[in-house]
Amino acid sequence: MTETIEVRPIGQVQAAAEGKAAEVEIYAQFLDGLEGVEQLEHLWVLYWMHELAPKDRQILRAHPMGDRSRPKRGVFALHSPMRPNPIGMTRVRLLRREGNRLVVEDLDARDGSPVLDLKSG
Amino acid sequence: MTETIEVRPIGQVQAAAEGKAAEVEIYAQFLDGLEGVEQLEHLWVLYWMHELAPKDRQILRAHPMGDRSRPKRGVFALHSPMRPNPIGMTRVRLLRREGNRLVVEDLDARDGSPVLDLKSG
């Protein structure tokens, strides 16, 4: 029940900037895992919300959308970043692949977020 | 780049059995996180594919759907359980909540899988 599981980042997010699309960079040792990805239109990106503090992982109730006028709810009923395992899920559109970099649209993750997994989606 | 991240199970999967729907059991210390979940129709369940061996995490190419007649592809272009971080995503329909247990449909996870996160979906 209290065992921990170790995950290791496979890459990281580069958020969109002025005139530049968002990118998912996959580290060189995982490059083979991208074979054929260029045929997909959409991908799920699982990432780690690295900007949260350890104490944020103890928060179990939060205001929906951070809106304090709305009553708190359990984090498992929300998309709040506060949660025991702050794993984010974002579905992106793949514009193109450039080697170990995926140029994407609709990437809802902060710059520098460690990427944990990609799946067709 | 090679830092590891620790996740801790918040519960576990009970697969459907004869005459019994699948359930997601949430451990008591995370119960507050479920507040309001009963209002949702669908949930995303993130879980750990605990039956894989450590060496399966090194596999970067696999046959789609395990079908050897189809050429191998990168695991990030697939839903193969083989992947560096074997985190599964399954979208379930919530039938009802019974305290710390969610009775669900369409739970695509093996019995006993550690649950890492739930999100509205």
C-alpha cells in the first residue's frame, strides 16, 4: 500500500513562445520509441507537474478552476494540479516530427515539465 | 535528465469478475480527494501496469496489438503496455460510489493494478 514506484522522465516540454510552436523533446536514449509516431495526428502526453511543492501533494480538496467562489471538491473529481501524484494528461495535435522533437499544438503543460509517456490518441 | 520521480499508489483496481462489476478502491488516507466524484459520469484512471518486468521497460519497439504479422513500431506511437514508464490510462463510466470504492464500467486494467490518479473526464 505504501510502496513507491519510480518513474523516469523520457523527455521534456518546451512551451510555445512568440512565433514558436510548442515542442516535446524526447531524450536520445528513447528515440526508437518514436518510430512511426509521425503517422499520428494526435498524441496523449503524460507529464509531471514539476512546479508543485511537495506539500501540494497533500492537498485533497481544491476550488474548481481555482475559483474561490465555488465550494471545494475532492481533487480526484477535478483537473486541479494539486493531487497526490501530479501527473498531467494533455492531448496534442502533432504538426511534425523533427528527429527527437515533436512540434505540437494544444500542449497544456508548463515549460520544462518532465515528460513521462506518450501514447497514440 | 536522469533524475527519478517517486509516485505512490492512491488505491488499487479490482477487475470485474463473474456477476461483479469492476471497482477502484481508494485508500482511506486519500478519501477526501473523492468528494463530489459521485457527480461525474466518466473518470480517467491512471494506473501502474504492475505485472510487467523491469526489462519490459527497456523495450522501445513492439508489434501493434501484439500482432507479429504487423511490423514493429515505437511504443510511443502505440498503446502497448511495454514502455519506459508503464502508466496506463483508462476512461471508465462511474456507476456508483460506495464510500472509498468506485463501482465502474469499462475499466481496462488488470486486477490489483496500483492506481496513481483519478481525474474528471
